[in-house]
Amino acid sequence: MQGFLVMILTALAIGGGVFALVHAARQRPDAYTATDKLTKPTWIAILAASVLVIFVFNAYSLLGLIGVIAIGVYLADVKPKIDEIQGGPRW
């Protein structure tokens, strides 16, 4: 049962990471600097590394938890401010 739960949490973390990575890649580079956040290439690198680490180790490992936190920071802090700067979500 514990293995199944870890597998589900890992799949959710990877899904959220891929969503964040696609969102980051589709935004204008100047939106990141306008919100006083890290640059677009930096966030793409952080998110890509996070997804890779979660995929390799799982979301329950120490490195996986760091990746989940990085994805959470992007989704909870950076994404809303970028969407606000650009006048709403850009999809």
C-alpha cells in the first residue's frame, strides 16, 4: 500500500512539474524580470531538473522533496505574478 501511495504522489508531482515547465516555457522572458523573479532560463532549468530528479528518485526522497518544493514555489508564487503581469493566463 505504501508503494502504491508513493507511486501516486510521484505521478502527481511529475504532472505538476511538467505543467509548470510548459507554462514557464510559453511565457515572455521580460515577464519574469518585470515581476522581480529569476530569469526565464533559470526557472526552466530549475523546473526541468526538478522533474528529472522526481522521475529518477521519486517524490518521497529528499531530492524529490526539494524538487516538489521548487515546483510548488513556481506554481504558488511565480506563475500567478506572471499571469497578472500579462493580463491573465497565456495558453
